[in-house]
Amino acid sequence: MKKTMKNLVAATSTPLASIFGSGFLVIVPILAGAVGPYAWLAMICVCALAYAMGSVIRFNIRSTEPMLEAGTAPQRAVLFERTSDLALVVAYAISVCLYIRILAAFLLGGLGMDTPLGEDIVVVAVVGAIGLVGYTKGLDMLQDLEKVALGVTLLIILALIAGFTFYDISMLKGAGIQFPKMPDRDGWQILTIVGGTLIVVQGFETSRYLEEEFDTETRIRSCRLSQLISTIVYVVFIILSMPLIHFLGSTVEDNALIMLAGKASALLPVPLVIAAVLSQFSAAVADTIGGGGNMVEATRQHVDSRHAYLLICGVAILVAFFKTLTVLALASRAFAFYYTLQCLVAFNVSKSPVRRCGIALVAAALGFITLFAVPAG
């Protein structure tokens, strides 16, 4: 029993680190700029879609993987699976750029030196360094950073939740809570902007790629548990931030959380910046490793891991000169495409009409995001 629980905790740490690394730093200003006082509802909707997609991933772990390994999967499912592996490599490459752009925004913002040119220089330098180290020495030496980063990230999330809670209570006792106004946006703008935040709940799918370390049931449970924990944390985080959102104004800034943290407590900005740098660097390394592994498998080892790291970082540098929110929307579209392909895999394997109908609905929502998601701002 103790060993089973230990394995579950270990298996859950990887998807959980990926989920929190993807978005807690930027989700508040983006949803505030999209739907104002309904940011909490938008967060619930995004998490609900992610959970539905997670159920598809869990189905593929339980039902599709054995068929793929045995060579009994339908031919179309095999084709979609191989295509999804390549799509995931591209998605990882874009997310590497996103993580380092967020790192640059928070690092330079914390130092009071944030400029577009400065961010571009930091992004190219850090991504280039990851690619160079990966090519020459490999990235295994940096893998343990993920556990440290997750611990630091969870601590700063708890600190922010505590700081926002005390601020909210003080406002209730004092001048009263001021909620944000609804931005002047139509339904289409709201759907496309909120759809562009899918990346912030990305990461649960990593449970599927831990088959060498954990058994099927552990991976399924870790996928579900990571989604439940992150959903609770995200929704609570958004709700508690609502009384501070009016400080953001009408402009959506990628590092605006620093300012909100400062409004809640003068003690929060410095540890927030440190946690941001550590978590985003760790997430970028993890996605470089994950993307490299997928590329090696997708090319049937025609590309080795060293060259795969170099190619992934090269793609990341190609999109490094877009603004952070633009890269975030691109990453959401890339992962939505990967998830859509996973839905098609599950659709071709499942024999249940009810399940196939549900999978088709999830695929339709993800297809919409793939085609139409746009950046906030």
C-alpha cells in the first residue's frame, strides 16, 4: 500500500509540474482581459474541457496502448497516433519558447528592466543554451530540477493564495471589494481568447509517456489526480484574485502578476520572480527532453536525442520574436491539434457509440481552438 501511494505521488509530480509550469503565472491577466468578473467561470470551462480530454488520454492508456503494442490497432488509429507524435514535438517546441518568454518577462519585470528587446535577447540566449547543452552533454543532468521546481512553485502558489486571501478579507472589513468590469468583447472574441488559454492546463498527457516507469493503473490515476488538483488550485486562485483584477486596467501584460502580488503583500514579488524563473526553466528543459524523446520515436531513431534537442530549440528560437501572449495562443493551438489527433485515435479504437459521440464533441471543441484561438490583448 505504501509503495503504491509512493508510486502514485511520483507519477503525479510529472504532469502536475507540467500543468503548473504552463500557466499559473499568466492566466489571471489573460482571463481578466477576456471576461473580467467571469474569469472564474472561464477557468472552470477550460479545466472542464481539459478533464474531458484527459478522459480520452486515459482511454488511450488503458485500451489503445495494448493494441498498438500488439499490432492489432486499426490502421487509421496507427496513422493518427504517429501523426500525433510529430504534432506533439512541434507543440513542445513552441511551449519551450513560451516558458522562456515568461521567464524573461518575470525576470526583467522583477528587475525593472523589462523591454521587448531585452526579452528577445534573454529568450534567444536561454533557449540557445538549452539546445547547446543538450547537443553536447545531454539534458539528463537537469531532470532532477523538475522536482525542486514543483516544490517551489507549489509554495509560491500557496503564498499567493494566502496573500490574496488576507487582502480580500481586509477589503471586506474596510472599503469593500471592488470587482472588475466586463470588457467590451463579443461572444466570438471571448471564445477565441479563452480557447487560446488551453496551454495553461496542458501537461496531464505526460502520464501516457511514463510507461517505462509506472504501470497502467498508476499512470491513469496520476493523470486524473493531477487534473483534479490543478483544477481546484486554479479555480481558487482565480476567485481570490478577483478583488485585485481592477488594478490591471485595460491592458493585458504577461508579467502583471508581479504587480498584483505587490498589491497583496510587499513580501510576495521577489519570491514570485524566483519561482517564475525556476519553474519556467525547468518546464522548458522537461519539454525539450519530452519533445526529443518523441522525435526519436517518431523518426524511428533516424534522429538521435542530441540532434532532436537542437531541432526543438531551433524551432523555439524561430518563434522567439513573437510576443508572449501570441506564443501562448500558438502553443494552445498546437496542443489542441495534438489532442484532436488523440481523439481521432480513441474514436477509431472505441466500440461504444456513446463514448464515440463524447469523443467527437471533445474533438470538435479542440478543432475550434486549433483553427481560431487568438492571443489576448
